Amino acid sequence: MGAYIDADGHIMERENEINEYINNEYLGRGSLSFRQMLPSLDKFHTPRSRHIEPEGIFDASVGPERWLEFLKKTGIEASVLYPTAGLSYGQVHFPEWAAAYARAYNDWLSEKYLKVSDRFKGVALIPVQDVPAAVEELRRAVKDLGMVCAMLPSNGLDRHFGSDQFWPLYEEAEKLDCALAVHGGCYGDLGFNSFKVFPATRALGMPFPLAIHMTGMMSEGIFDRFPELRVGFLEGGTAWIPLVLDRLNREAEYGGLKLKRDPIDYFRGDRVFVGCEGNEDVLSYCVNRVGHEIFMFCSDFPHEITMDNCMEEIDEILERDELTDAQKEAILGDNARRFYKI
């Protein structure tokens, strides 16, 4: 078994440090804290008294040193780092502020993580609220900062990612040979605002936006128009895949949906990649249905997983009798290497 690649780890942003990278014209008379810079993740957070997080997760003290300790302990060769508070980035509605914040965040991530160790791989924030600015920042993040991917927020924008306004971004990503990843983690206005138990919100709030964006990209012909584009769908598991396939197949048969290819073909051929979790019963079914080549192991450290139990997730994949050794090796490392070009 080759070395593992973590396709989706997370940094815990340091608000006082990111402040230092923000252009002073945006700070006004007083110094804004980082939490004031971005909207809430879900706009209605279930009170913490109703939801007790297990000890050791969402630890704000985790920084580069703890991350290197985590990689050493788990035997992970490299981790691709996504934001935490920045998962709400799609809810920023002022394009100039989105651009200023993205530039500051990317500079901070480069200095505090990427320059510390080449085992950290950076994911850029890009201001998709202003597509020309997003194209410019993507180019800078890849060429100047060495980022391997840019995040597309799964929630908050007023258009899905199949919309033609995003086409210049996809054209640039193809030119740069850079991955883009739709990442879940922001739950406002998805229909779960009435839930009183936050884990129930999170359970459904992760996968459904991924299904929406993938359906939009297929139905609007994104993967036909941009055949070299690589898009990841992360933090929602794999169970949404058969839902999308079955519903689109039904619409193609009875509802007049016209696609250039069979829906299942869009999940094949090094264009679409999906993050998976070790304890998903449906993972093996999805492997049988669309192939193992698209699935990537994601630790989600230090969010819903601790340093002590990450190996449990890896072992759950290694112990699956229904997967071959080659399939396990691809899911735990090789697929992420192909997606991110590591």
C-alpha cells in the first residue's frame, strides 16, 4: 500500500494573523476581527447547549505544528488544506470585499502553512462573486503561491456552478491545469432552518448542495464544453451520487432531459472526483456503479475527526472485503494525486 493522501483537511484560521494581510482601506478606523470578516456558517446555529461536540474536534489551537504531528502519526504523506470559517465565503455579497479577503487569506495560508512544509497543499479562495477577479486570483494563487486547487463554496451564491457566468473561470482552470472543488459546510437557506438538532442539519446540509451543483454542471454541459476541467465534490460523502443518477436517468427517459452523454459517463474519465469517508456503507455500491477511480479519502481533521481516531477511518477502508487492494490504494492516495496533480 502506497502512502496516503488526505484530499480534504482543514486549517483553523487565526483571525489576528489574517488581519495583517488585509488592505488597510477595508479595515476602516478600527481593527476588524476575523469573525466579523465573514458571515456565519449557517445563519441560525443550533444553540451549543443542545449540541455537545466530542472532545478534541474543532480545536482552535491546531496549527502547522499539530498538523505535522497528525501527518506523522497517521502515515499520511500530504494533506490538501481547506478553510474552516472560510466555508461561509459564498455568503459574502460585496464583490470587492470578497476579492480583498481572498487575497489576504491566500497570502496567509502560503506563509503560515505552505512555506512551513511541502506536505501541506494549499486550496485558494477565489472571489467567484466577481468572475474576472476570480480568474485573476486563481492565476496568482497557482503561479505565485503554488496552490493546487481553488474552492467553490457549495452554498450562498445565487447561481449554481453550471451557469455560464462561471465559464471564464473554467477556461482559466483548464489553462492552469488546476483543480476546482465544490466544498460543503455552510447550511443557511437550504430548508433545514427549522431543525432543532444541529447534527441533523449537517447530515443533510453537506450532500444536497453537491447534488445541485453537479446536476447543474451536467445539465448545462460544463464537462462537454471544458473537457479538461477537473472538479471535486467534497464534504458530502457519496450517497448523493446514485440519487442524482437515478433521477436524471428517469428524466432522460420520461421527462425530455437532453444530455450529450449518459449521466453516469460524467462521473468517469478523470473529470469528476468525490470525497469519501471510511464508514459509508454506500461507498462500495458507488464503486461498483461508477468505478473506484473518482473517490478520494478525506480526513476532515480537525473538524469531525480527532488525531486519535483518524486511523479508524483509514482502517475501515482497508478492512473492506468487497474492495480490491488496488481499489483501496487508489481511494487512499492515487486518486487524490491525480485530481490535485500532486
